Amino acid sequence: MTERDFNEPEQLTLELNDRPDTHIYVASALTALEREDRSEISRRCDIIDRTIVTTSGSPSGAWQVHLPVLWSAPDPSDRRSPREIYDLNRSHVRRASGLVLLGDHGGSLGAGQEFAWALARRLPVLVILGPGSTLSRQIAGTPALMSVREAATDDELCDVVACWVVEWGQSIESRAQNKTGERIIAIRATERLSTAFAGSPDSIEAISAVAGLRPERVRELFEPDALLDGSVSELVALSRALGLEAGEALNPNPIPELSPTQQGELATTAQEYDWTPIQILQVESRARLELARGGIRRLSLASVQDWITFTRNLELL
């Protein structure tokens, strides 16, 4: 693979009519646990798994659950690298529509990172405090779609999870449904960034240095999923390093200018109807926006009557 192979525009067939699967990610402390504590965490995670599947069951299908304690928990016999574990868990959080954070033993750095990823994706979060666990005030004060509940016994754990599924079910499934539309925007943005990079004489290392990002992170940001949970600061830094404004990546189709004929008829209309300068600017701005959106179909805006009809239809004046 050459240096620029990674940034070829992504060609995807999006099944827009398919119902997206609803995934729940269960985060917990794992790495620093003793064998006995790990076994207890695994048992409680299993209860969460079974409760979610049972409670969410419907004709359209039960939700799916990812348990790192089963699939990606560090183990002495596990030969995967830290980066492989990172990529695996992050890919599952990106697919998720909700997150359950089991706060037994205070959680962990890894669970905290997964919590941050979920917030970046605007996912509903359930934080469960086990026996003797105390919630960080920083987490408690986080402005997010978050519920915090205590569950000491197995029955309490079942009740807490089941109530969360019922209470937040609509929001969780809505996140699953909205991901396709958001991903389309991200695909367009990564294609714009990729095109700018392809036309740049600079290497990935040079772009990274200007943006203040590691080359690995720059490569990630050329992927739609990574861009969706990246920060505005990263998008601004990478866009500027590529000679773009951040808005160009998110909206690669610039808002068109009015043609000379349209401008002339707008001026005539404004004069005949005594529009103020502010009103003229409002009408012109809205007209350009509607042209970019394809919202004006039958009006060419090439006559006074067109402009009057346009302003009346949109109740601009």
C-alpha cells in the first residue's frame, strides 16, 4: 500500500431502507481485577446482557449486546496488541446506540475512555453503581443523556437495566436509525478531505505536523466513523492543514451566487416594494440557501413576480 492509498474516496452502498440493528455496549473495570473480582464482574455483565435482550425483544428483533469482558478483555493468554484491543472496542462503541457502564470497583481508565466515546456519539448512558461504589462528581455532573442507578443484588440489577431499556428505548432506537444519515454526511466530508490531500504536494507527516496530530490519527480522520466522533478542534486543524475551511469539509457544495439576471430582478423588486437593506440581505441569503438545497423548483427568480412569490411562500417579509 502506498502512502496515499488510504485516502481514496470511500465507495459504499447504503441500504437506507433496512432497519438498523440496535447495539448496546457494556463497559466495566477489567484489567486490574483479581480473578475473583473478574468472575463477579463477568457474572453481572451476563445478567445485564440477558436482561437487555429479554426486555427489548419485539417483532423487529431484540437488541444486540457487546461484552468486552467476553470478547476483548486483556488476558495473559491473549496475544492481541494494545492497538488491536483499542480498535476492536472502539469499533463496537461506534456501532452502539447506547452504553451501560458498570461502576463496580470504580470502573477503569478503559471504561472511562469508552464513556467519553459514547458521549461524543450522543448515546444514552446507564451508569450502574455496585455495592460500596461511589460515583465521581465529575461524572455525575456530565451534561449527557445519562441515568445513574444503584444495584447491589441481582434482582436490583435486573430491575435497573429493564427500566432503563423501557425508559430510554425510543431514544436508543432513534440513535440507531439516525446513524445512517449522519454517516452519509461524514462520508462526503472525508471525500472532500481526501480530495484535498490528493491534490496536496505535502506528505502525511507534513500535514500531521501542521495540524498538530499524529500521522495515525490523521489517517483515522479520513474514515467516516472516526470523523463522526472526532472533535471540532481536530476537524479545524486538519482542514486548515489541507488548505480548507472546516465548513468546506462538512458542506463541500458551496452556496451558489445569484446570477446577474436574478440580482437585477431582485434589485428591481426591492425598489418597487420599498424593501430595506436588511430585508434585501435576508431575501438574498435565503434564496441562495434554497438554491443550494434544491428547494426552488418552479421559480427561476428571473422576474419581479418570482421574487414576490418566493418571499410570500417562505413568509420572509
